[in-house]
Amino acid sequence: MTDERTNETGRLSGRAVIVTGASRGIGRAIVEALAAEGAAVVGVARDMARLEAVAREVPGFVAHAADVRDGEAARRIVQDTVDRFGSLSAVVMNAGVGYYARVEDLDERHLDEMLGVNLKGPFIWSQAALPFLERQRDGHLVFISSVAGTTTFEGGAGYCASKWGVMALADTLRQEVKPYELRVTVVCPGSVATGFAGAARGYGLDPSDVAHVVVEALAAPKRAIYNTVIMRPMVPPR
């Protein structure tokens, strides 16, 4: 059984936050950071066993196994969160996949998966959450994009296209939700030491660095909005 206790003195105490891609890497770090600040965290990922491992270590964590591309699942989980906690404060759209190849070599199935998980997923979860957030006139949508959403590189056309799409989605949403006093934040990390897409370097941001920015964005005074945060690791001197 999930332990319902949370930190009642943290900056996010009393807030219910959904995190997609919550079972490992950046997503898990975000879950841990939010819970440490008192938030009730609802985690979404495809692997229930990994989610249950998170639940054993994070008090109050609620796990839902789902594909982020499934709109019906998104609506169900959002409704369950509202029913369980009485409100929804934020959705952190973190789930992502990456495959790197030249345009002529990229497998069409990999392109479809990137566009589905990286772009369609955030669109669907935003769509599912907005009716609740707009009715509250309070809430936050956080997109974990990438530096690849601000620049391009050889072999990254499919991945970059999906992340540039996230940037356009977020920027459009900022205009659409302004009358409801909602906030939209995009966090764009550079290399993160997670082994994402098989990438490994001798340097990189720690997942907790990204989680720190998410917490600061959510905890900021309502008069302040973190629009786009671009993060890069400190590169060792050559």
C-alpha cells in the first residue's frame, strides 16, 4: 500500500502534481524533489514495476502505468488525481525518447515514436489538464524539452523536430491560458547523465539539476513565470 504521508512543511505542500516519464532518470529525480518539498506526486510511465520501486522510496507517490500517447488514459489519470486530492496544481511532461540518425537513414517507426511521445504526449496531457486548471484559474504546465529544441545537429533531425514542436506548443499555450492566470514553463537541458538514447559523455548535468529548476519554477511567486530555462553542463577545460 502506498504511504500517503508527505512533507507538510515544504514549499509545495498541498499541491498535487502529475509527472510523466516518472520511473527513472530525470522523471524520477523530479518526483523525489517534488515530494521532498511536500507535493503529492502522481507518476506515469509504461513500466509498473519501475513505478512500484519509486513508490517504495517516495512517501505518498501514486503510480499509474500508461502510455503517454493514450488520450483516454491521460483524461482518466487527471480525473483520478482531482478526485483523490481535490485539485490539480501542475503537470510536468517529462516522458521522452530519442533516436539519432541522418534523415535518409532514420527508421520511420523511430520518427513516429519520437513525434508521438515527445510532442503528441505533451499535447494530450495539456489538453486533459486544461479544463481543470482553467476552472481553478490556477495551475502550471511544465514541459521538459531539450537544448535540441533550440538548435539542431547532424543526425538529430527527427529528435530536434519533436522538441522544436514542444517549444511551439508551449509558446502557443502561454498565449491561450493567459486569461486563466495559468503558467507555462519549458526546461531545456543539455547533456544529462542518464544514458538517454544510449548517449554517454564524460560530463553532464545530474538529473537532480533539472529537478531543481522544476521545483523552483513551481514554487515561484505567482507573479513570476519561468518561461524558458536553458541549462547546459559545465564542460571541462580541454
